[in-house]
Amino acid sequence: MGNRTERLLAIKEIVSNNKISSQEELLGILVRRGLSYTQATLSRDLKFLKVNKISDPEKGYIYELPDQHQVHNNEIAESYAAQGFVSIQFAHNLGVIKTLPGYAPSIASLIDRSSPFEIIGTIAGDDTILIIPHDNVSDKDVINALVLIIPELKNKLSGK
Amino acid sequence: MGNRTERLLAIKEIVSNNKISSQEELLGILVRRGLSYTQATLSRDLKFLKVNKISDPEKGYIYELPDQHQVHNNEIAESYAAQGFVSIQFAHNLGVIKTLPGYAPSIASLIDRSSPFEIIGTIAGDDTILIIPHDNVSDKDVINALVLIIPELKNKLSGK
DNA sequence: TGCCCATTTGAATAAATATTCATTTTACTT
DNA sequence: AAGTAAAATGAATATTTATTCAAATGGGCA
């Protein structure tokens, strides 16, 4: 099981940083990284991650993470979220986001709607959000997932 | 050739109003409408229209028009455009959009970036945009394409 | 009109992706 | 630890989508 998670994380990383136009191509990259498995599993993984296939002027069609899709649909909400974000810290594999007063519910809702697999759920107070990560997912993985949801976040993080 | 255009318009209409998850399914609907042709052509048409396939909770994956995708990416620009839009009229199969002073270039650029096949190109002055439609595309088809780019437009149009 | 070139299309096929079914692995429960 | 149910996986296969290649169609233009 630890391996599946590792694979899913690798897929997200590869798809978000490269223009991948077929499962075979993606499979090749994964194998070269030492993550060796089959097209059948990859097909399932992509469906699980809700990866889309969108038109690209260069490569015809390429895979795209749903978070990116979603996010683009919400530019306003997204920048609002970035504005209210104050900090994030981790303890015992739980994340705690501090926000400006009143911002927590809307930011948490944004995360919930995107529901990356790295995050099982969130609980929001007024200026604090508790992030419950998936097992075997590192703090850094969580942050990467959050950055995909709220790109501006990248500028607000220290040196993580 | 007239038939190809008719088909492309029908595909856009069907895809934007229904959750279509395979070419076979779409083909069935087209055939029922009297537009009879083959999967090979449909595959080409979808590629030409840059139709995406995105994750859907209900049907697994469904087709989505790129205009919708694009547009959502530009919520701010889009509402700005709607705000500046004043009217549209047609003569000799050319469209003339009147805007508030200074708005024409940005609205025209928004249309150009989305470049629906119904519109070959635009020319913008300060408060006027000339729309050059594709052959065999009706005034109404042009308006439908514009509404896909700028949804708020729908409220600003009389009874077209 | 008749010729030529480009575009469009279908049938067949290739390529890509999803699913079935059997097997293995994992995680619980006792 | 053994037993059991659920989840994950691969191999084979089915399904879906893209492409090849040949034929048909549609404009220009002499």
C-alpha cells in the first residue's frame, strides 16, 4: 500500500510538470524512476486522481490534474484564499493552517471541493484549519497539494 | 462543405448541453438528428474543436468544450468584458459589436484567444468590434459562440 | 466545361485506454 | 499467528479513439 501512495504522488508530480500525452509515455517515466508497474494500474490511477485529458496546441492532447482545472475555474475564490492565508505548521502528521479571522471556513471549503487524495478532510474554526492527511503522505506532499489548489501560496511559504 | 459546418455546430451544441462520455454515444445522437457519418470523422471533428475529456462524478469522463474551459480561466477578464459590452448587430453576415469607449480591444482579444471556429477573426477600434464569421454560420450561431465565451452576455441580449 | 489540387470522408486498421477475471497482497479479527 | 474479507495488481482482452490509405467531393481557373 505504501507503494500505491508513492506512485500516486509521483503521477501527480510528473503530470503537473510535464506534457504527457499517453499512458505509455507516463509509464516509461515511472519505470525509469524505479516505480515499475503496468498500464492497467496506471489507467486506474489516473481515473482515481480524476486526471483530465485536454487539448494542447503542441502535443494534441495532454493529461491535466483536476486541481489545476478546478482552480482555474475559481480565480477569484483562489486569490481570496491566498489573501487570508497566514501560515501552516505540522505536528504528528496533522497540518494546522492559520488564517486571518473569518477566513478559515472559505479556505477549507476550497480545499474540500478540490479534495486532493493527499488530504482526507479538513475541520475549520474561525481562523484555524485542521488538515488531516492521508497515511504515508509527507508534510511536503500536503503542501504540494495545497499549492496546486492555491498557487499564490507558494510565495507565502518560508523555505519548505 | 456546408454539411461539415452543420455537423460542427451540432457537436458543439450537443456537447455543451449533455454529458457525453464516448464518441459512439455522440454519434448516436447525431445520427438520430439526421446527421449521419462515421466515428473516424467524429474523432477528427472533436480534435478540430479542441474538445476536452474531463472527469465527472456521474459518468466517469465526459467531453467538454474548450471555450467553457478557457472562459472559466478568465473570470475576471470575462466579467470585465460583459461590463463593457453594449450591443451587437449583423449586416451582410458581418457582426458589429458596440462597446463602451476603450473596451473594444480587450473584448476582441478575449474572443480571439478563445477563437471559436464560428469566428474567423475580429478587428477592434476603440468602441467597435467587427466580427468576421465563418461561411455558412448564421448570426445566431455567432451569438451562441460568443455566449460561451462571455456567459453574462446572455442577459444583455434582446430577444435573439 | 473540364482539369487540377486541396479538402473531406469512410473503411479498415492501428493505437490507446478501460475492464474482466484470477491471483496476490494487505489489514483486521479472533 | 491463522483466517478472512477487502483492496490492489497483472495478464489478457474488450472497448474506445486515432490514423492510414484510398476514394469521393468541391472549388478555382484555364
